Amino acid sequence: MWPNNLRTKLRGVVADTAFAGDSPHTLRRTVGTLVAHSAGLDAARDILGHRDPSVTARHYIAEAGRVIEVRHALDPIFV
């Protein structure tokens, strides 16, 4: 899928959610945080394609208290 097509589809999926107007990078960080908190840092690192887990931890993982449930917004992308 071309990046522009992905961004267009993503905008449509999140249009009526709290993520409307967020960039794909913001959503990538959100997914990284959700995966890290549920499956661990190594799983998030693998999904995000980082070689060094410190990059994932430093730039992509939010504190546990700030995680927002967004699976319902991401389901249409992966179905």
C-alpha cells in the first residue's frame, strides 16, 4: 500500500474518534505503547521495526497511566 493511500484510509477510520487529525506517527506511537504494555517492550520493538529496544522505550512508549484504548479504531484497518 502506498503511504498516501494508507494516510487516506487512516483518516477515514479515525474521523469520528478522539484521534481525528492525528498524524500516522502519533497513531504509530499509540500502537507501540499499547503493545508494550500488553505484550512487552520486545514485542513493541519487533512490531515497530527497531533494532535497539532503547529507541522504542525512549520515543514510542508512554507511561502506563496515559494509555488510551483504541483497538476499536484500529480494527477496520486490519480486518
